[in-house]
Amino acid sequence: LIAIGLTNIFGPFFGGYPATGSFSRTAIKAKAGVRTPLAGVITAAIVVIAIYALPPVFYYISNAALAAVIIHAVGDLISTPTTIKMFWKVSPCEFVIFWIGVFVSVFSSIDNGIYASVATSAALLLFRIAKAHGRFVGMVKVYNTPTLRPVDAGDLPQGDGRNVFVPLDHSDGVNPAVKPREPHAGVFIYRLNEGYLYPNAVHFTDYMVNEIKLKTRPAVLNPYGSLGDRPWNDPGPRHKSESDVDPTLPVLRAVILDFTGVSHVDVTSLQNLIDVRRQLDRYADTTVSWHFVGVKSPWARRGLLASGFGSSDTKVRALFSVAN
């Protein structure tokens, strides 16, 4: 009762509906045709009357009859096989979480079932955030066609079209026959698909740095000076020679980060980005240009500016939400 009272006190400040009882009571109201929260007032009045005026009458109602009423009321809350099958098709992970909640509730208690479902869902959410993948993207020119029929080779669309950026590995379901055009040599466009936060910061940047080093060559063989200054996690080889470097690969020039899917950043992730910038500057033996596209959150923009991104040598702010 205390929890319901606190919920009703603070719920309206967050757009919540008044809470008046259990699932079974809600199900009974739904079957009775209730449409507004005003039904809670009527329910409260009936409960008060029942408590003070009708106890002698309720004495003769058997527990079996009360159980039948509750079972009939909550019958619609039981998931049908069709609904359960849809859970599997939509999200197999949530299908497993559903059955965890069912089995724990049946063999333990409803409270433990709720705790198990919430804990498993939270663990799944953290795992998805921590293992979020970024994608290197390229440009594809698309045109608007008046019909949905296939376009023949001699019937090309008219107009200038527009440029869209899609993953180079076609991971988002783009037509495999369409080959995105990669940026200029030494320039990389990297799209982050989740919030850039402490759990996934290293995961994002490790993949980005590894791919950049795979497709570029270091400007100098030993950017650390002496061999003793080489970091322990540098894969090597320890003594690099000209034969270890592919001269046909370009030198890193610029990194463009697409922040369209980023809603939040934190201190740890920004510090990780600063460390990556220093690492790539040392790798390229020059100041690598960093550009950000689609920074929608004002707090993300503020964090990037405070971290030294988006500022030129003349101390003029140069961080924009739209860039060509």
C-alpha cells in the first residue's frame, strides 16, 4: 500500500497513470469495459462499502468461487502459442528471458520471477551496449524513380540524385550488387550505432584503429623513438624494416566520425577518444584531421569541444551539426 501511494504521488509528474491494484483487478476492469482512470474512484468507493457494510455477505462466498473469478479475469493475461511463437521470431533473446520469468515464477515465487526477468534483461542490455559495433561507410548515389519497375540500362533516372552513406560491408541489408564508393585514400568515415559510453568506448575504437592500420601504412617505422618506449600492447614486430610496410598503402590523413546514432557521451569515452587521437597522430607522424557529423545532442557537442575536438589552431570553434 505504501508503494502504491508513493507511485500515485510522484507518478503524475512523469506522465504515469494512477496505480490502484493488482493485475487481476486490472483484467476485471478491462473485461468490464473500463476506459478511463476514473474507474479507480468507483473501485475505491465499492471497496470501502464492501469493507464496512458487506462482510457478513462475503462470509458465505467460498474460496473456490473467488479463485474461479480471478482465473477467469486473468485468462487474457496468459500468452497464447501464437504470441509465444511471435516472441521467438522477433527476438530469441527475449524469448529466453520470457521462459526464465515463467519457470522462476512457477517454481519459486512471482517476486523472484520478476527479479530474474529484470536482472536478465539488464544484463542483456549491458551486453548489447558493451558489444555495439561501429561500421566504416562509403557513399552511394541514389535517384528517385516514378515507378517501382526495374530501371533498364538505357533508361537511367534523371536528375542529380543524392548521396547516402552505407556500410562498406553491406551489414545493414543494402543490395549486395551495389558497391559503395570508399572515401579518398587515407580518409575513413566511421559510424557509431550506439551511445558512445564507458562500456563500449574501447570496443568501438579498437575496431576502428585496427581497420585503419590494416588499410594504411605508418609514416615512420618506429614512432616511439627507442625500442624501450614501445608500448607493451603494440603487436610488433619489434624490429620493423622496410619489408614490413606495404608502400602501396596510403598514409592516414583524416578520420570522420558519424555521430548520428550517438545520443550520449561520458568522460571516460571522451578520454578514450583523446588517447586514440594521440595514438593515430603518432602512427601518421602528423596531426590527423578529425571531423564529426550528425552531433545532435548538445551535451555531446559540449563534451567534444571541452575535449579539444572541433577547435582549430586559431581557437575558432569549427564543430558543425551538418558537414559536406
